Amino acid sequence: MSTLSPNDQTDIVAADRAHVWHHLTQHRAFDQADPAVFVEGHGLRLWDIEGREFLDAVSGGVWTVNVGYGRRSIADAVHEQLVKLNYFAASAGSIPGARFAEQLIARMPGMSRVYYSTSGSEANEKVFKMVRQISAQHHGGRKWKILFRERDYHGTTLGTLAACGQPQRSAAYGPFAPGFVEVPHCLEYRSQFPDAARYGEAAADAIEHVIEREGADTIGALCLEPITAGGGVIVPPQGYWQRVQEICRRHDILLHVDEVVCGLGRTGTWFGYQNFGIQPDFVTMAKGVASGYAAIACTVTTEAVFEKFRHADGGELGYFRDISTFGGCLAGPAAALENMRIIEDERLLDNAREMGVVLERELRGLMERHAVIGDVRGLGLFWGIELVADRETRCPLDEALVGRVVGLCRRQGVLIGMTNRSLPGFNNTLCLSPALVVSHAQILQIVRAIDVALSEIAA
Ligand SMILES: Cc1ncc(COP(=O)(O)O)c(C=O)c1O
């Protein structure tokens, strides 16, 4: 807990208010209230600068701290690596880089190469560049377009915002790079294909219709989240992923799965796509790779893709001419190795599955008591609760009221999330992604807080 004197606390908050520009934040909010300043964490427990304790049900706010706070063994591994060697550009190899790549690939059958960088956006940009280069060097520049899905998010850079299915995230930042084409979302609760007998197949077929419209010979890749995260926690319906894979193979389109949120155990498997029996060509990951103890992202691909850069028409420019300076920071793979050891040795994938069952049962119980819950969906320790003003019409609950539920949980000491300024009219889903170490008692505490908050907004 914080041992700062009241004067120190005041100074820090004043310095923050004066000079820090917070992410995703309208600073007018700080005209009325101080920004939150967190100072310490252990497991799922978190303390702010005033000594208030919270239970964090969103793993660092944005589904990142998969193994929980306060892991001394990760800090030690990073410390040991940094005093030995902190950095050399990733054009050279490193001991933790080689070891982590080997261990990662061992958990991703069919994949073979790891390209290091430092954020999810960057990892996704690498794929976009690889796809463009494959098009230039193997398809005469024709297969240059990249498909992305309505409601999905792939990052904050201009390149990834061009592939953004959440209009409120990209608004005001265009114009964007051409060649990014949207396909429909697959959320059955907000059905776009009401007559479909099999919704999963119908939603996948909708992707194929876009492919046919654009011309398959113009499309290089399809980029999808395995389970849409910030767009409303959307688990694709039965049959969807198999059909998507089949469509991509038939049209010679590379399949890029963005595991930035689902990777490293969130859904009870190492990667989200492994729940669906598919074999991607690219997998990107970031947040949970080192649980936020160091900045590391990976773009993972197959030997077949890698080979395209060893034997290409590009002559001297045929290899992948890309660098991420801090992709050579060795704190990243050192932390990632220890993070992976913890997930394995503490059987956290099992815990994610087992506690996920408890969480789902409790949330479905909540749904029976609160008509404001329209839909509950998720997998493992990754859940969304869609709130509606009317269950019959499914009219979304007003974003301000959803925000009030988040605030009321916080008042009870429980931090939950919500879809936030992403989808006009549909920022109405509460999000839960507790660390993979969550206990049964903590799940009950989280659900109890939501229960109380929902009762309060109904009163
Ligand atoms: C699915 C997904 N992809 C990519 C990103 C971007 O990651 P980063 O913020 O590390 O650039 C995010 C961030 O929330 C994400 O949710």
C-alpha cells in the first residue's frame, strides 16, 4: 500500500493534472475530480494513491495483466536480463528472444516464425506490410487489399485505424490508406441475417459476398479478432470459423488472427483461435504476452509465409525491410518467458476454464434477476454483458447509464469495463476479464457488485 505522505500525494496528483495527457480521456472530467493514480497491486487487488483498495476485474483496465499484479519472479527475470544485456537491435539474435520464440511456437502447432515488436498495433501493421509485400512480389501487386470486420479493432496507428470496424475510434483521423475493406460482424444477438437457419455459416458467407464483390484476386488477407473484444465481446457463432477458414483457402486469402486480447490464456486455451480448430497464416499478440511487465508484441507466421520473403522477385529489396527499435529490448522476451512459465506451472489455463464456468453461471443468474441484461456472452475469463432498455426490442441502454453501472461498481471497490466510444448507439456492453489467477470468492465479489449496481440503476 502507498506510504507516501499527504504532501507527496498532493504533489503527484498536481503534477499529473498539470502535465499528463491521459489515454482515451476527455480531460474536462478532471475539472470536477482528480485522476485515478494507482500505486500498487497484488494478484487482482490494486491500491490507489489514497490507499483505497480495488478488485480489478479487467486486468489493468484493458485485459492485459493475465498473471496478476506483483509477480516478483517476472521482475527478477527482467532485472537479471537487463544487467546482463538490455538491448541490441533485433537484426541480431538474443538468448531470451530465441528461447521465447521456441516456447511460443511449441504451443502453436503449424506456426514457425516470430517477429518481435512492442505493441498490438505494431504487430498488426507488420502483417499488413507483409501482405502488401507478398502481393508486390508474388502477385504482381494485385492481391493488395485487406479485409477487416465491422466491430473489430486492431490498433491506434493510422494503418490499423484504416482496418477499424469501430467508427467512433477512427472518426476525425482520416483520410486513411486505401485498400482496407469492411466485412459484416457476426453478432447473432444483433442479427443481420434474420432468415439464416445456421447463423455462423451465414455470417461467414457474408464475407465471401464481399470477396466476390471486390474480386478474390485483389484480396491478400482477412484480419479478424478470434473473439471481438472492445466491439462488444462477440464469440462467433457455431460453424463460423470453419467456414471462414474454408473461404480463405478457396480464394487464396491469408488468414490473420489478431490475438492481442485473447492470446496467452484469456479464453482457457493458449490462443483464442485454438477453440475453433482453425489454422491461421498470421497470429498477432501483445497485451498478455508479458502481462504488462514489459512491452512486447509478436507477429507469428508460418514457414510458408516466411519462405515467400526468402525467395521473392524483389531482388535486393525482397526481404522484409522492417525494424522496430524497441523490438530489440530484451526485457520483453525475458518477462514473456517467465509469464509463460507461470501460466504453465500454475495451471492457469485450467483455472481460466474452470472459473469461466463459474462466472458464466453467475452472470446467467444475474440475467434472471435483471431485465436490463439483454445478452451474456464470452469464453473462459472473457465476458460481455449487453445492457438493454427493453428486452423485447433489444433497444440498447443509454451509454451514460452503462457508464453509471461501471461507476457504481467502482464505488464498491470493483473495477469493471465497458465498450467505450466505439460503436455509435452500441456502447452498451459491460466487459469482464479478470486475471487468470482469479478465485471463486473473487468472482462472487465481482458479480455481487454488478448485481448491486444494476439494482441501483433500476430503482
Ligand atoms: C484486438 C486488439 N488488437 C490490437 C490492439 C492494439 O494494441 P496496442 O494498444 O498494444 O497497440 C488492441 C488494443 O486494445 C486490441 O484490443
